[in-house]
Amino acid sequence: MPLSDTVEMLQAILGAIDEGIHVVDADGITIFYNHVAARLDGLTPDEVLGKPLLEVFPSLDRHSSTLLRVIESGESIYNEPQAFTNWKGLRVETINTTLPVRVGKRLVGAVEVSKDIGKLKELSERLVDLQAQISKPKRTKRQADGVYFQFEDILTQNEAMKHLIERGRRAGRTSSPVLIYGETGTGKELFVQSIHQSSARSMKPFIAQNCAALPASLLESLLFGTTKGSFTGADDRPGLFELADGGTLFLDELNSMPLDLQAKLLRVLQDGQIRRIGGSQTSKVDVRVIAAVNEAPQALVQRGQMRSDLYYRINVVSFELPPLRERREDIELLVRHFIELFNRKFGMSVQSISMEVKQLFESYDWPGNVRELEHSVEAAMNMVEAEIIEREHLPPHLLDRQNGSESSRTTAHVEGKAASWSAEGRTLPEVVRELEEQMIDQAMKQSGGNVLRAAKLLGIPRQTLQYKLSQRSTPEIN
């Protein structure tokens, strides 16, 4: 292929990428500038190509421009925020990854990949401002809108869940860090809010932040705050740690936090000191940190998604919230609650669910847990016209999954893989209890009495298995 065709093909590929691409030579002259970069900067390619970088972006200099810094140092820069004003006076805010371009060992230029964060940064700053406004006034123990939950709001008849609630009340008496593990939809934030509300910090701020919701650089500035001049365009702003002073900071999906930021969080947990980005002074904060993950934390550590030192520091008090399939006795209770909730919300008078729906709910695995159950009841309430929710009122995805589960169970039984027992003369709970005990005995035997390995074989949290074993008249372990 002729060289000219190769160059045209490369330019077409770079031009089609849905991110800003800006390439300069060793003298800082722009040699490639795609339409996405032009849109982000409020310019056209013709206004930038062939011109010195600082001529088009006069608010930058050799220290604030990531492209010129890479040309000078030869070192890559990853995910660094940059704010500047172009020659038209338009303010632009991006996150840049900038890499040196070499031919052999000779540095010939730099390439920058940019993402627009102006709107996202504006939203995050609004969030901080709102959190600041919320944290100023003293709150009543329970807000009228019911945003803040207490342990009394957790509906359960499950003994393992009751045990966790009692442990949660005790944890409310201290300021130790807490790590909560539970599948999506098991009610982690409800549990976290209940710990906060049962503590001496209940009249102080409760601030929640999902660590997966923002890019790493914005998350860091949101948590720790910024000092004017820390990067071009930055203002003096408090972070969530400062806003939560005296109260509780809930970090959801902690494993989504980059490892270098996890190290900074670890330092805060160890000494209670924070430093704003770009600042030189530290300040003391009194914040209880509660974190949550939706996978087993030990597995996250093994995969390198969570620092082991952070895990051991934040896992002072830990809770494993059981999935809904392990607390089936709560399904009917929760369904009644959700029907009452949506009756009030929609101005309806639905009374209950049919026996067929009840049996379906109790046999379904609920991969989305309590949240999926709530949404299923809400979906049915949109379809029902009488006082009873029937099977045809349920959302299609639930029926499709249920049909697939029933087909799998039937196939397993035909192949002789189903457990063999007779239900004659016994109630369903008695049969289920007997089958559960048989499976636990088998798992404990296969694991040589190791509770953690047995729990993994059964697919349930270790604490749940430990509790079930403790309820037996003859314990399986010492």
C-alpha cells in the first residue's frame, strides 16, 4: 500500500474515534487535530492545524499544558484534568491522557486523548454545594420525607438477618470503620443509614458517594476538595470528608476506586488528616467511613481490585447481607409492604397477590434481590385493575426467568440429579428444612469441616452458614 494511502487511512481512523485526538510535533506545532477535539475546544481543525499550541490556547503555558509537559519530560501523563480558555475566550475542561511519540529513541512529538468533563465537573460541584447546604442545619432524628432509614424500617422474619441487625445496633455505638458486603439490591445503603441513625452521629451529616459514578480525578477532588490553582481553573472547594465532619461518609462500590486513591483513603483512616488537591496544609476531620462492595472482599483483594492494607484497615466491623433467596420467609412480608407503599403512591386499593403469584415469588431466585422484588410489585401494580395481582400482571422478564428455572429443574430431575425425598405427610417448610440440612451436611463433609469452604460450595455467605450451624441442637463444628 502506498505511503500516502496509509497516512490517509490512519487519519480516517483517528478522525472516527469518539474522543478528542490532538497531536503536536516536538516544537509544539499541531500536526493532527480531529473533529471531536475541535468540538470539545469550540474550534475548527483549520484554526488549530499548523499553529503553535500556545498561540491557539493562550491561557496555557509550558507548565499547565499536558502536551508541552510530555514533550519536555518524555513521560506519559494519565487522566489529568485540564481547564483552559481558547483564543476565542471559550472555557474548556477536559481529562487528558497524553503520551510521547517516538521514532526509535528520538522524541518527535506527543499525542493527547481528551474527554469532556465540563458538564460532569459542574454536576459534581453542584453535588458538593448541595451537600454543604444539607449539612449546615441540625436535622431531626428522622426526616419527614423518610430519606434516612432506621433499623426499625428493615422488615424481616429471618433469624440471620435479625442477628445482623442486632450486630448493627452494637456497631452504632462506636466510630470504627465498617465494611458491608452484599449482592446488588440487598439493601446495603438502608443498613448503612440505620447504623448512622443509631449512632451518636445521627444529628451530624450523612453523605453517600458511589465510587463508580465519577472518573478517578473527579472522585479525588470530590472527596478531598481542591485548592485554587491546584490545576488550571480549580477553585477553593471543600470535599466530602470536610462536609461530613462529625458524621458518616458512605463509600459505595469501593472496589471501583483506583488503587492510588485507595492509598489516600487508607491514610485518612489511619490518621484522620486530609489535604485538599494542590494544597500544602492538612486538616483534621472526624468522619466515620462505611464502605460497601457487591462482591466478596477477599476475592477483590485476590484480583487486585482492593488494596489488602485498605481491606484490613476498613474491615474492622464487617457485615454480609444475605440475598433474598436465603431469606424466603421475608418475601410475603415484603410484598405486603410494597403493595401498601404503592397503594398510597398510586391511590389504589390492591389487597394481595394470587396463590399462583405467591408460589412463583417463593420459588424464584431473585438475582436482583429486594430491589427486584419491589420493582416487580410496582410493575404489577401498573397492570392490575382488580384487587388481586395475578400472574399475567407480572413483568415479562420475571416470567421468562422463572420459566427457564423451571425448565432447568425439570431437566435436572429427569437426569436423576435432583435430590431424592418424598414429601408425603410433610409440609413444604419441613421438606425444605430437611433438604437444606442434607446439603449442609454434605458440604461440611466435603470441606473437611471448614465453614468458609463449605459456604462457598453452598453458594451462601460464611456468616449465614455459621448461623445455621449454630441453630442446630448438635453443632457440626467446635
